[in-house]
Amino acid sequence: MSLTEVLSVVALLLFAGFLAGSESAINSISRVFVEELEVKSSKSAAWVARVVKEPARYLNVILFVRKAFELTATVIVAQAFILLFEPIALAMFIAVFTMVVLSYVVVGVGPRTLAKQNAGRWIIPACVVAVVMSKILGPLTALLIAIGNAITPGKGFKSGPFANEAELRDLVDQAHERGLVEESEHEMIHSVFELGDTLVRELMVPRTEMVWIEGSKNLRQGLSLALRSGFTRIPVIGENLDEILGIAYVKDLARRTHEYREAELTELVSQHIRGATFVPETKTASELLKEMQRDQIHLAVVVDEYGGTAGLITIEDILEEIVGEIADEYDDDVEEFEWVSTTQVRVSARLHLEDLADKLEFELSEDEKEDVDTIGGYVAKSLGRVPIPGSTLTLKGWVVTAERPIGRRHRIATFLVERPADLLPNKEV
């Protein structure tokens, strides 16, 4: 192997290593670094800013040139070894082994490590080289990307497989594995990505769980419902739930009754409502979150493909998809069945209806068991609406009363079931 060939291979691998380090440096630099660099040198900052603004464009060119240099070096080494060793198969094996080791050390590990450790120093020459190569080879790499996408299953990436969501997710996973990102932060970041694929109908409060009020109710009834349910914004309906007139805000109703006391009995809720925002159930959660932030909306009515009310969604529902369920100090564990006194028993809303019947020794008819499994479901079915604290009904002589709600959606957690003492089975408290 001549001196010229040795020097050529060394030069090719060193430049390929520089390009590999440039990839790492570009992926490590943020826009914040560019702003800090502008204070020191506006000229250098301009080169870096061009690359940071469109990283995929320059990373594609760097990859192309790096691969070309590595392959060229491999061909030179293989040709030289064929002349030195026999048979050819042995020469090729030695050449491949040699280049794998050299490429891994000189191109793969060394430069990437140095670039990450000294990204601030490496980034400026890296960006200058990347911009120059992009002007010369940009059209060629764009053509090769188009060909690659054409023969690759799926839609491919317009700018090549770099600086995209999949790569960023992988970087987050690597950071989590190395302990740089905590478990909660790791899950939160992935939740942000998934928000773009999550539909509104997956997060909304379904129609059957909505708390609403008729527009014909007076202000006192509206305030009473708000205080009992715990909601500060309540949809106001006309003839049925598919006719949403608007949204009643507790502060509007309270302000009016404070300013004019007689209004709570003489004025209707429908006279003090704000316009409702309607969104299709197929809209993505990320799009809706942007709209809610832009228009300062906290609640939207979700409609199905036929224009009927499918449910409602709040900005908190979307945020919970990112940060996880938001609990409060009242969200403690609830016993499924607990005797309070000889005449009262507290049951979880999730308690199976037939289990309740067995414990309290009464029989359920087929109509009572139809379409429901839990006591909470039975109460909602019987009332024809979502139960709120204080809602009552009678089941086989037992008076069932909805107690406190839990969670941000204020779902009823427990029911108090009571009956006269002389009719109650003999139980120990």
C-alpha cells in the first residue's frame, strides 16, 4: 500500500469523522445558543442560525458526503489489500475488518463524543462546511431522498429521515434510560407527541355523563345546580340535549342575583348565557388546545357527524392527557360497602347492583337490571341524568342518596342507602 493511498485513506476518514461530529453538534445546539452567540459574533451566529432553522436539509447533505468518503476509503483499502494478500477472499475479509474498526473508532465514536463535549466550538466550522456542501450537493441529495421515499413502504419523509418526531422520541427514550430525564417527564413528553394523534371523542365527557340545565329554569335553580354539582360552567339546553342554547357561568348568575336580588326568581338562566363553542368529535386534541388558548375558551360542546351533542370537553381534560389525572385532597379510597349505622350503609358508586341486592337481601326485577351493572349506573338510568349530590330515589324501600363527588369531573363516588330500622336486617356496625 503506497504512501499516497495511506494518506488518502487517513484524509477521507478524518473528514468523515469531522462530518460525523458535525451531526452530533448540530443535533446538540438549540436556538438559545444562537441567541447567545449573536452577542459574541453576529457573523458566526448567522451561519449557525441557517443550519438550526433547517437542520434536516443540512444533515442530509452531511450524511451523503460522509458515506461517500467512508466508502471511497473502503474501496482504496480493499484494492490495496487484494494486491498484498491471497486469496482474494482473505484480502476482502481483512479489508472489511480493518475498515469496520477504523470507521467505528475514527468516524463513529471519537468525533461524536468530542462534538457533544465541545458542541459550542465544533458547531461553527460544522455549520460553515454544511452550508457550503448544501449549495453544491443540495439538489442531488433531494433527488436521492425522493428516490428513497419512492421505494420505501409508507409515505416517507419529505426532508429525509432526520429531525422528525420519531428521532426526537428516540432521543427522549435514550435520555430516560441514562437517567437524564425522570419517569414522569418522560411520560409527559411522549403524551405531548401523542396529543396530535388523540381525537376529541377519546377525551370528552360523554353525553350520558353531562350535567346540564334547561333554559327555562330560574337563576336560583341554576345556582343551586352549580353549587350541588361543583361545576362553574354548565351547558344550557332548549327542548333536548341536542339543542344547546349556550353556557351558563356561575359568576354571571351570582353577579346578577347580587346586583338585583329579585332576579333569582323572576329571570331565567337562558337570559344570562354565553355563546357555546362547538367542535367535531374527530378534531385532534392538539388542534383544539391551540384554539382554546387562542380564543380563551375553557369548555366546548362536542358534536357528532349528524350534528347531535356527543359530549363536552374542557381544557383541563386535554391537560390531564399530558400531565396525568389531576386529583384533589378529597379523592381518597372509597370502601365498596360500609355500614354507617344500624339504619344506614354507604356504598361505592362502582358497587355491582346485584351485590348490593345480595347484601341488603332484596330481589331485583329484570327491568331494574337491564342495561346497568353498578349502583351508580342504576341511579343515572332511573333519574334520566347524571346524579349530583343530594339526588335521591327509592329502590325496594331503600332510599338511595347521592353523596360527595370526587375528581375534577365531580363524579359521584358514594351513595348513602338507608331504610327504617324496623325493616333493616340485623347487622352489626
